[in-house]
Amino acid sequence: MSTYENSQKAIDAGGDALRPANRFPWYDKTSDGFRRLEVAAPEKASSFEAGALMNSLIFWVAIATLALVLTALILMLLRAVRLRKLREAGHGETEAVGEARRIEALPVRVTRTELSLLDQARTFYQAGNYASAMIYLFSHQLVQLDRHQVIRLAKGKTNRQYLREVGQADRLRALVGQAVVAFEDVFFGHHEIDRQRFETCWSHLPEFEKLLAQGPPAAA
């Protein structure tokens, strides 16, 4: 048998082996050759599944963001409370120091007790000691003027200087001026004042406090 016959016989045998049951999808029995295979693309996730995944991701991102915001707010609140306590403590010390400075800078030496200057003035008033009551009432007014930054109490300053700091042509200055005259009559002139004169100054105290609460007067 020739070589050609042997080769043809081998090819025919191979074709016969490939034909049964089409076990090889790449084999084309018509042409006895290879054929192109159609490979299906992998199925894409449905729009519903993609949407569900996206919603889940957004949900957890929102939860994480909310947790961070709440944590930040809590930390800010705790910090604010702490700072407020520190300020209150510092303010209490500053106010105590400031009060001591004001008392020390008064033009007259006053006895410091648990009572405020105003309460001591009231005590002397009720006891009929109008001279001492006037000294403490005027001292109270000076301290309040300094506390509200209308004047600056300092050793060596005169009452006329304080009046100039209060301002010109002002109702507050008129009230302070009235108290200055009564105080100087008692303290420097050693004059007694009667109840009516003291009560005139005392009766203007609510107006004095109201004017201070409105803030320092504008400079003339």
C-alpha cells in the first residue's frame, strides 16, 4: 500500500472517530474541519441586583457618616462644658480680685464684712446713721461704675475726675454728682445729713442701676 493511501486512510479514520454523537463542538463534519465556536458572554447582574447593592452601600456610608457626626457633636459638647466650667472658675477668681482692687481704690476706707457695700449702707440707714450710710452708698456707686467700665477706680483720683469720666450733660452724671456732693459734705466737711437728703440719693438708686445696665455712656 502506498504512502498516499496510508495517509488518506488515517484521515478517514480520524473523521469517523469524530463523527459519532458530535462529541466535539469545534469539529465540522460537513467540511471535515474546524468550525468557529460561539462562546456566550457571562450574564450581567440584573439592574435590580445592582440597585440593591448600591442602596446597601449608600445605607452603610450614611450610617458611618452619621456616627462620625454624632461623635464629633458629643466631643464638641463635652469640650464646651469643660471650657464653660473653666471660664466660670476663672471668672470667679477674676471677679474676686477685681472686687478687692475696687475696694482698695476707694477714696475712703470701708470695713469689709460678709455684707455688700449696699447692704451695709442699708444697715446704717435703718439705724439712723445717715452719714455712714451715705459713705457706703457712694462707695457702692463707685464700685458699680468701675465694674461697668464707666470709670476706672484708682488711688489718688478725685471725685471730679470720676465725674469727668462719667461724661458731660448726662443723666447718670447728674445722679453721681448728687451723691458726690452729699459724700463730700459728710466725709470732707464732717457735716451731718438728715434723713430726707439721704433718702433723695437712695431713691435714685434704681435709676442709677438701670442706666448702668444700658452700657457705658457715649463720650461727649
